[in-house]
Amino acid sequence: MKSAEKSSSWVRPVGAGLFIALVLAVLLVAGYLPRRDRERNLVRATDELKGEVPEVTVDRAERNPALGDVTLPGNVTPLTEALINARASGYIKSRLVDIGDRVSRGQLLAEIDSPELDEQVLQAEAGVSQAKAALAGAGQLLRQANARLNLARVTADRWRILVQKGVVSRQESDQRDADLEAQQATVESSQAAVKAAEDSVRASEANLRRLTEMQAFEKVTAPFAGIVTARNVEIGSLIPATGGPPLFRIAQIDRLRIMVDVPQTSAAFVRVGGAAEVTFQELPGRRFTGRISRTANALEPSTRTLPTEVEVANPGGVLLPNMFAQVRLLKVGAASTALIPGDALIVRPNGTQVAIVTAGNRIHFQPIELGRDFGQFTEVRAGLSGDEVVVVNATDDVREGAQVKPLMRASAAAPGTSPAAGTREGGGGSKKSGGRSGQRP
């Protein structure tokens, strides 16, 4: 009885241990087999991927045409504009024009009352009369001196003959010679007095002409035909000869000039006589034809732009000075460049590159020199010819010399075309491909 109990007490722990071991074995087998299958599948998938050619999304670079149009903002200014200032001081006696009036060349604009200047003119006229009278008196003295000189010369000659005949003494003949020399000196003095009187007359006449010309400025006239764009005086206003505000401003608006600043990229290709097209936001649908009349032939150092003047006709005076305009310079040359999608750029420590798909669908990293950034597109100045196939959104699969499977994505419109005309048919199917909208610059 006791042996049976001992045998039963020994069997129970052993059975429990065997049961636990069996459960652990079942759990181990249940966890290991799926994990082993997953690892085998992962190794098999990795081997398959190593044997596949990666797919990449590509796009084609575009050649930006060398001749194109450049649109720039500009400011309209008159072809000729002048501030009319007073040269004579006084009070405005009459004002004959106002702003907006059209005037012709030489037309009277205003009159200035200047009594002081009028008195100065009268004094100058009297001075001229006095100077002429002094000249006449000096002329009379000169004629008298010449007459006495002739008499002294004849007398001296006669006394020399009498001396030779022994009728008179030598002393008396020398006295007549001295009288002759004295008269010659008197004539020379009279000639100098006449010359001084003539100079005085010329000075007086010059002063009179100056004052007369100043008096003419009492009448303010238009220097050229145009329109009065400003008027700063009223009747009775005191006008100083210098330092005062301009009386009027006159501008010619039949032809206008528009100043634009051409960027350095296009400055070297701007030519005088080139065509331009001018538009205004306030005049929708209207286009004005102009031409490049002149350039500064030098860039502004602060902006690196070329000041350029465009001349445009203004029939009917529709355009007004100081309006803001959009000037389109037609067929202005520029350096020929390539355009690529902005997401094709690869920036590395050794510079900016793009991944090009070469013959045989091999990858080559090409260094490039960037130009302007247009947002979706970037200008390439050097490194591309414009017909390459470039990888967009390059991944780690894109390596130098690696073989890839290019998938062309739908592209935006090429320069100068409509979006529909510039759309390329993509290969589709790539997870990285994506459409773009809009036009290239």
C-alpha cells in the first residue's frame, strides 16, 4: 500500500514535467516555422529585386530659344519737358494760360510788371546818348588838332627854307619844329580820347541791349509747342528773378519716351531701332507700337541693368506722362539656354548636377551651371545642350553607370507653345511619376 502511494507520488511530477516540455515544444515549433518562412520569403524577394532594373521617372530638357521677347515695367515721360522760370523780377500783370492748355511755340503765357527794370532801360538809353555826345565832342577836338598839326607842319617847312637862305636864325626854326611835335602829341591824345569815347558808346549800347533783353523777359512765352502741365502763379504774385518757383511746366506729349531697365542677361542684345510693344493696365486691349530710341551703353552698377529708352507715338493724347507701362521688347536676343524641371536638380558638395539617362539607359551625373529660377523650371546656362533625358526625383537607386528603366512623365508645355501642344505621353506606371501644369517661362 505504501509502495503504491510512493509510485503514484513519483509519477505525477514526471508527467507534469513531460506535459510542460510538450507544451513548450509545441509553442517553439509554432513560433519558429512562420518566422523561418518569412525570412526565406524576404531573402527570395531581395534576390529577385537584385535581378530587376529599377524604374525611374524622367523628363526631357528643353532648348530655350535664343531670340525671345522680354517684358519689363516702364515709366512714361514726355519726349521734351521744360520748367518756365522768370528772368525779370516783378509782379504778374496777366496770366493767359492754365494747366491743360495747349500752346504753340512763342505763345504769350504771362506778363510781368517790372517798373525798376523799365527805369533801368531809360537810364541806359540816356547813357548811350551821353556817350555818343562825348564821342562827337572828341571827334571835333581831333579834327581841330589835325588842322593845327597841318599848320605847324607847313610853318616848320617854311622856316627851314628861310634858315637855308639865311633870312632867320636856326633857333627860330627849331622852335617851329618843337611846335610841330607838340601838335602831333595833341593829335595822338585826341585820337585816344576818340577811341575811349567809342568804347564808352559800345559799353553803353551793350548795357542797353542787356537791359532791353531783360525787359523782353517781362513777357513769358512758350519755348516750344506742347501742353501746360503745371501752373504755379496767379495775377499779382511777386516773382523774383532767381530762386523762385517755376511759373509753368510745359511738356510735349505727341511722342513719349518710356524708360525701362533691361537685365544684364539680355542687355548685350538690345539694339537701337528694335521693335517694342507697349500696353497699359488702364487701357485693356490696346497695344501701342514703339521702338528702342537709345540706350545708356553701360549697366547701372547697383542693379546691373541697362537703362533703355523706348519711344512711342501718342496720337490723340491718350497716354499721359508718368503712367506705368508694360514694355515688351520684341525679339531681344539672349544667351541660348536649356530648361529642366526643378525637381531634377541634385545638389551635392561638389556642385549642382542632374542625372542623365544616356544610351543603353545608363545613368550619368552631369555637372551644370544654373541660371534663373522660374519655380517649376530652372534655367541651365552650361552643361546641357537641351535635348537630354533627365531623371526627376532621383532616389538611391540612381547611381553613376547604373542601368534603369526610364518612364517618361507627362510634361508641361514647352516654351512658346500651348499646354496641350507641349504635353508628352508618359509611360505611366511609375510610383514616382506625377503630372505638371502650367507653361515654361
